[in-house]
Amino acid sequence: MDYLVVVGGDGTVLATLQSLGDKVIPLITIKSGKRGFLCDVSPEGFKEAFNRFLNGDFFIRDYMRLESSVGGVKFPYALNEYVLTTSGLFRSKVAHFKVFKVFRGVQELVYDVLSDGFIISTTTGSTAYNLSVGGPLVDPDLDAFVITPLAPLTLGVRSLVLSPTSEVYVEVVKESYDVDVIADGNYVGRIKPGEVLIVRRAAKPARFVRFGREGFNRVFQRLTYEF
């Protein structure tokens, strides 16, 4: 197919992208749910949007996604974020994480903390779970990794914003607890103590049909008025 129309909220859009896997098909997104950060067309404006689409009055926007793996096993792509959090019987426990930035083969330790977990998000995901736990809101015109610890047991630990050309290695330290990996709200796998999750920029973006510019004003309006 050349294009795909998605009617729903952000959850529907994210689930659609995961279902598509490696297929990069432009999405026309019509909001019909409570959350609509990813949706470009209002329910009342779909006829006008389709007329504009048929007349070629639109543009294509690519969004950075993340890919990850543990021991060579790949997890589904994430447009918003990967969430790492203690799992199962250990849900109320904190885990020991070491997080490394890897750039041009040079590995640098950026976190060594006990916490409930970590959020590794894109610029798009900076307005989602990352923002809810106090992470930064990133300019929509930038591509970046945003790393935000969840309830760290250390004073002064804050979010980091990294270059999209970096890789992020998250090690669950031995003698810690199992950690679940959640991609865009869906459970995708588990990390055992001693294993390392590798996160990098995905080779294949998420592609959307857009009818208007995105910027801070649009983000602020949605954060202020749409809930």
C-alpha cells in the first residue's frame, strides 16, 4: 500500500507502527481518542484533509525511532520510548543500573544508580512518559535521545539529552533484579541481571502525512487544553 489511514488516539497509532514492523508506510492520522499528540487531523477536519491530500497539499514528515536488542535478540521499534522497570515479583524493588553513552567507539559511564527503572525516549516521546516524570521537553525540530531515571535513590540525578548518533547501553548489574522492557506501552521482553540492553537510532523512521507545521506552540496547546 502507498498510504495508511489511522483513526484513533496515540495508542492506536503506536500499535499500528509496531504492527507494520520494518515497513515504512506514511500514516494519515485522524484523532478519535482522548490523546492525540501524534494525530494531525481533527474529527471535524477529515474531509478538508482528504481534499488537500488528493490535491497534493501536504508534506511527508519522518520521525526518529529507536531500536534495541539484548544479546543479539531485537525488540520492536519505539517511536516514543523504551521503559525499563523492575518486573513481576520485584515490582516494588529498585534495581541497580549502569548506563553508558557510546560515541565513535568510546564508552562513557553516565549513570550508576539504584532506581525503579529508566526511560529512553525520542524527541517525540519527550512529551509523553518522560515529561510526566519531570524529564525535559525537547524542540520538535531536533533528533535526540532523552534518558530519564525513574525514582532514583540518589540526590541530583537528572535527565540527559544525547546526540542521536550515540548509542546507549543499559546494564542491569548482577545480583540485581529482572527488568521488563516496554516499547511504546507494550511489553516486549525482559533483561536478566548481567545483561545489557543496547539502544540506538533505528535505521527506519516512522513516516507521517502532515498538513501543518509542528512546533512548541502546538505542543503547549495540547498539553494545556486537551486533557
